[in-house]
Amino acid sequence: MKEVIIYTDGACRGNPGLGGWGVLMQYHNENKELYGGEKSTTNNKMELSAVIHGLGALKEPCQVKLFTDSKYVMDGINSWIHNWKKNDWKTANKKPVKNKELWVELDQLVQKHKISWNWVKGHSGDPGNERADELANLGIEGL
């Protein structure tokens, strides 16, 4: 399996408001950058979208070291999602899971790859995270 490093970030100006997502992918000495945006969205949707676009860009199953500064994404994919699926996409409070369509898409992508999930503190000087943040803001600026 190819080993790929992916940094993801989402940004929002207003919540909801203009939003962007950014992805920095590294394979050997090559970098690939992706970004996009939505006019009316939330920060959580953009964080999820970044991960979805990053994993979706992989053309074959890979070993992925994924970095995100989103506790929402980390906790959602590593623990909450198991009960959501068991409980027909309802939270512990019996309410519908927010952003269900994105979680379903992410869950399908996760099955294709071997992923090591890594949390990094946002805006702490990590070069990959900083670049993903810049890309997310480019996504907003492109709207």
C-alpha cells in the first residue's frame, strides 16, 4: 500500500456563513493541494468536507496518516459513529445526527483505507496544518 500523509482543515466566516475546506496531500516528495468552498455552511461541515475530499482523491487503497485539528471529526469517526449507526443515526439524546450525509460518505471512504488519525492543535505552527488552513481560506476567497 502506498503511504500518504493528509492534512485537512475547514474554515468558516460566520457559523453558518461562507466556508472553505483545504487539503494538503503528501506522497514521497510530492505535494497535492485541494480546496473549495460553500456559500452557506458551518465549520463542522467544512472540517468533514476536507477529510472527505482528501480521502476521495486517493485512486487506490492507501495507508494514510491523516492530520486534523477538529475534535468533532476525530471523536465522530473514532467513537461516536459506532453508536450512531447502531441507533439508526440518532444521538444519545435520540436526536438525528447532524451532517449525517457527510458522516455516511466519510464512513464509506474510511473502509477503503488504513488510516491513522492524528489530532493537531490548530494555529500552533504545524506547517501541514497551517497550509491546510491557508487552502481552506482560499476556498472561501474563491466564492
